[in-house]
Amino acid sequence: YISTLANGGYRVQPHFLKEVLASNSIEKGTKQVDYSFKTNYLNRIEVSQDNIDHVREGLHRVVKGERGTAKIIAQTGIDAAAKTGTAQVSVYGDDGIALRDGSGQPVRSLNSNLVGWAPYDNPEMAWAVFLPYMEQETVNSKIGHDLVKAYFNVKDIPWQTKPN
């Protein structure tokens, strides 16, 4: 669904391969493409463009907004959109029974999630990160940051915040 939002409501066939380079082109310092994946659009969802644009802007603010929960992704210098999510879950033992702490309360953990795409205006990549049984909420955004950084092969830029 995140790639459908990234593509303005068009469902695109998922794929991992962008292009295949000729092996000798790397040795020569040139980039000769032997094969390039052509985007395959499956269909368009039946939602108004205004609604799609509204949701897209909200996801953009998660990365670029003053109170965004995935602002670390902006440190890559790549304009992106994302949505973080955290759900508290019970922890179960091997016997399938919920674990309890010393006071009899259920033991809780976090499922930490992140979906997103980059660049915002001309998407090249989309991602989904699902981390069950985490102790920290921010690991998901750090992984998103590293995914964008690795894909675009960029160095971090300092995150600039507005002075108080």
C-alpha cells in the first residue's frame, strides 16, 4: 500500500532489480546497462486524487515536519515520506501462556514498524520495516534512515532544527 501512495494511487508490480550492468563496464569506469526493469502498473485504486495527496502530505510531514516521528531519515538529504507505528503487545512463553511480572501484571513489549518511500516526488524505492518485541521505539526510523542512505549511497547531512 505504501508504494501505491508513493505512485499517486497506481499499484506497481513489486520488484528488487533496477538494472543489470555489463561486467566489463565497471572495469572501464563506464555504466553500460544490459537490462533495465520496466515499471509494470497493475491498476489504479478508486480513491480521489485529493485524498491521496492529503495522505501523501501527512506521510511527508512524518519525515520533514517539525514534530515528525521519523525526522532522522531527513539527515540523508533525500526527501522522503514515511509512517512510524508502535503497538504494545503481550509476551507469551513457550507454552503459549502470557508471561507475568512479579506483581502479576502481563509482561509487555513493543512491535515497532515503519513504511515509507523516497524520493518523495519521484519515488525510486519503498520499504517496510517490522520489528517485533522491541524495547525501543526509534529503531524502526534508524533502519529506515540506513535503507535510504544505502540505496542512494549518500552521507548524512546535519539535521537543521528551528531555533526556539
